[in-house]
Amino acid sequence: MAVAFSEEEKRFINDKLKEAARECLSRYGVKKTTVDQLVQMAGIAKGSFYKFYDSKEILFFTVLEDYQKSLLEGLADSLKSEEDLNADKFSELIYELYQKVRHSFIINIVKDNEMEYLMRKLPKELILKHHLFDMHFASEIFLYVKIKEGVSLEVVTASLRAIFMSMLHIEEVGAKNFDDALKLLIRGLAVQVLEGELEND
């Protein structure tokens, strides 16, 4: 006979599964983690797992999306509280955001080329929903950032993404100077796109 969970039990089990997923992503990555490991760590039966998620990949994706959402909400709150946002302050906030990602479980997944593998395993409608989610948060963040006329929001977000990808090549860039180079790249972008900033200041 199937066990029916109360809403409180569902929330508790879901939280435990997400906690297990974060730990497994940090320690083993996507491919090496099994559903058996996840349910053992969460303390539930394997059959119960599929009442919550159709696959381990969907669970991992949900955890990644939750983390991304928390980072972007934090950035939006910081931008909202700035009365006079300039290139230096914007650069500082973006640099802090990148450092959080750099020292999180996410960077290992990207470094090990598992993000592409994960995306291939996901339903197309879930990926489409995520892209809409990305654009929603980008639009919300840039409500608090005045972009120069003629500068495309899509180009700005693509530029930020490109700078983020440089963290996958720290050794090639040079670990000794990487942080300073990262700050320079972010500030260079900020000066070029923020309203009121002169590119030769």
C-alpha cells in the first residue's frame, strides 16, 4: 500500500533530498551520484524518491536553480539599497557574487563539464522555463541599474556570463593575478554600460 505523506512531511523530505543533492554534487558530481545514495542520505525509501522527482537530474537542476535564485535575490536587494550606484560599487557587488559562485558546489560541476551533460538529461520544457526564469531575474536586477542608452540588456548579461566563464581558466590566466584581473574586467564592463560613467575615467 502506498504511503501518503502529509504536506509537512513532503516539505521535510524535499528539504532532505535537496540537502543530500547539494552534498553529492559537491563531493561526487552529477554522473557519479546515484539515486540510491540520495535516498540513503535523505533517509527515505527509493520508491518514495520518484514521488518527488522523475530523475536525479531534475533534483540536481532544482537545487542549482534554487542556489542561483538566492544569489540573484541577494544581488537585487543589494542594488535596491544603493541610492547612488556607480561603477565601483556595481563592480564590488558583482565581484562578491562571482566569488560566492567560485567557492560553491556549482563551480565543480562546470569545471568537470557536467553542466552540458545535465542539460541533455532534462526535459526541454524545463530548460525553456529556466531561460524565462533567467530573463525575469536579469530584468529585475537591471531595474536598479541605469544602463546607457543604446546598450542591450542581453549583451550586458552575456558579457557578465563571459566574465564568469573566465573562472574556469584560472590556471591559464594565472592564479597569482586572477582576482585583480577579474576585478578589472568587471569594472571595465561597468564603466562602459552604466549611465553616468565615462569610459575614460
